[in-house]
Amino acid sequence: MPDFIHIHPLDNVAVALHAVPAGTVFEGVTAAADIPQGHKMALKPLNEGDQVMKYGFSIGHATQGILPGQWVHTHNMKTNLSGEMEYTYDPKLMHPAPRQPETFRGFRRKDGKVGIRNEIWIIPTVGCVNDVAKALVRENQDLVAGTVDGLYTFTHPFGCSQTGADHAQTRKLLAALVRHPNAAGVLVLSLGCENLTHEQFLAELGDFDPNRVKFLTCQNSTDEMADCRLLLEELADYAGTFRREEIPASELIIGMKCGGSDGLSGITANPVVGRFSDMLVAMGGSTVLTEVPEMFGAEGFLMDRCIDETVFRKAVDMINGFKAYFLRHNEVVYENPSPGNKAGGITTLEDKSCGCVQKGGTAPIMDVIGYGDAVTTKGLNMLYGPGNDLVSATALTAAGAHMVLFTTGRGTPFGAPAPTMKIATNTPLATKKAGWIDFNAGVVADGTRTLDEAGEDLMKLVLEVASGKQTRTEEKGYREISIFKDGVVL
């Protein structure tokens, strides 16, 4: 197993692929101290103020002199980031080579959309009915039979006591979940006195199939449990009419997310997902990249890949708009990485971001969409959303992602409404948390699979999951949502 990786010829640091003891020699440089897995070692002398280069980009600057072989981390370097920036469009487009089409076995809906699960969802419009929704799921599991894959609810604290943009975002997000094709049937559960009225929700939802979407307002019912049971029976009968059939992989929409990242995220798991993304795009499918704050400092990987100047301007507005959101709340834009990220070897936001965006592969960026908006353009899309795991994974689901690929170096058990596949950056994590991890990209660091080979392995697993194989989070029933908010609570 190799000790270090020198990612790019311009880099003046190398990254430890496992815990490396002092005295280890790499490219003629002797480690002056123990270097933890995922952490950086200087390959060249750096003066105070010199740029620290990784992935071929600056990830910050030295705050003191650093000698070759020394550990490079938060004690001797810091970020270069500040506020909004000006960007110039200089397109450098690489289209993935065409790839032989593949298929999976999914569910064709009446409106032509495709689902990879055949579930019944209960969507509360207000937090006051959360426990009613949970009780309905507990007491009606007998309806999960035949081709019905499951009965789930996604509770949240909102739908009332919100104003303006927050109220609109909650309404938009919940309506987007109702439309998701993984749900064969949906029960929209209301209280009756909330700000998010039935009339507002209908207006937001637009046209819908009354066989697929049912509504109940608890305050209008003498026995909401009995009345909901009847509606759920109707939805189960409707859902039971669907059968899996062969569907082109070009109809897949796959969300891409990372959380609990470490110093290997941008070397193993994220570029493996990037290889997968390019493969799916080459077959005519769609992928979605989000976590805008974790694009800060990595714009050089993204901006020049926009398919045209209109998409470029949307990308600029998204990046600078999110920076303005931080500054509006008197927060610095580089208040990141987390303590766990730093323990795993990530030093600055640029370091984290350059690793994060590897999930987008090399394909052109075809569109930039807003929070709660649906993917409508084939290929790689960017989605407005924060880095927070639950909020961004929920936004990916609302955008229409059939599945979320979630890379992690530290491990996390949570799942989004869409099947959430956990991809480990390192073999020790995959071994220790086998009950959480679906795919081990640590084989790249171990030297047993190349990035391209691991990307092919991941494509095979994605098609299996799309055809019905459960992820670890699905096996455990781990599913939840979190809705983005900005303003006051009344």
C-alpha cells in the first residue's frame, strides 16, 4: 500500500493514505513527524504567506515557515477566502465519451415519470400533526404488500409560524416531495388552522392525479386515524397496480452529496462518484451537485464548465448569492470545515471544497436550479442549497433525485427520503461501520482498484439499487427531512 499521494504536479504537499510514522521517505522527503491518515506533509519549503497547493489549486497560505517533511494543518496555514468575487467566463468544456446504454428495473408512472421505489408517503403540511403521521405509519404496515415497497412519513417542525420566503420555501419543498416518482401514492396530512392552508398547498402543487394524491384535514375529521386508514387503503390499491419494468438508465437522476468528510474524500470517494457521474451523463442520464458553501474556493473547477454564458451567470449568482446570505447574517464565508473534517485532515474551506466538487466529474454543467426546483435538463446540474447534510439531501430529493450518493470519511447513519447510498473514503471506516456503508472507495487508497475501476463498480451497484436492492439506511428504516429556513419564527 502506498504511503502518500502527490495529487497534482503543481502541489507542494502530499496526502497520507494511511497513518504514516515519522522517518518515512516519500519523493526524497522524510516525514519529520507522524502524519495522520488524510493529512498533508510539505514536499517543498514554504515561507510565511506562500500558497499551499493541493489538487493544483491554492487551498490557503502558510502562516509561518514550513520545512519539507513537516505536517501542514491548522497550526501553520489558513484560508485565503473573504467575500463575493468577480468571475469571467472562459469556457473549457469536456464532453464524456459516449457510453453503451444500460438499463435498470423501475416503475413507470402514469405521467411518464420513473420511480425506483413503489412507496406510500405521508407528508404533513404542519409539524402539529407529526405524531399522527407517525402513528399512521406504525399502525398500517399491513398495507406494505405485493409491489408496495414501504409506508413512510417525513416529519418537520414547520408549516406554521413562518412568514415570507421561509413560508414559501416550506410550501415549495413539501409540494416537490409530493410529486416525487418514488412515491406511488401520497397522503397529504393537514391540521386545519395552520398558515400553510389547503388552498395554498393545492395552488403550489398544481395538477395532480387524485388516484395518487389524497388529502385529509384532521380538524375536519371525527376520527382522523380511521379516515386516514381508508385513504391509505385506496393508495395501497393504486400503488399495487405498478410493476417493475426495464427502463433506460438515461432516465435516472442521481444526487451527489458528501458529509463527515476527511482528507481522503477528494482523493477516493468523491472522484469515484465523479467517474460515475460522467458515465451516467454519457448514457444520457442526470446528476445533481449541491452544497454551495462547499464550492467556495473551488470555483475554478466549476465556472468554466458551464455549457453557456447563461448557465455561467446563474452559477455566479448562486455562489455570490450564498456568500451574501452568510454576510447578511454577519458570518464569515469560510466558517467551515467542521471539527470532524479537521480531525480527518481537511484544513481550510478551499481544501474541503476542492475535494467536494470532485463529485461533479468533468462533464459540462448544463443547468443551475433553485431550492425546491426540479431537474429539467439532462446532464450535470448544480442545485442551490447549504452544506448541511439533512437539508441538502432533502433538497436533492425534492429536485427529483431517485437516489443520493453520499460520500463520507467519518461515517453517518442518516437517510434522505430517496435511497441514500453511503460511500466510504477509507477501508477502516467501511470495515468498522459495515452497517452504515454500502460501497468502499477506500480500495483506491489501498491500491487494489483504480478510480476508473471503482467508478465502474459503483455504476453496477447504483443500477442494482435502482432495481430494488436496499441501501443500508433503507434496511434500518433511517429516513428524514430538514427544510431550509432563514427568517423568524412567529
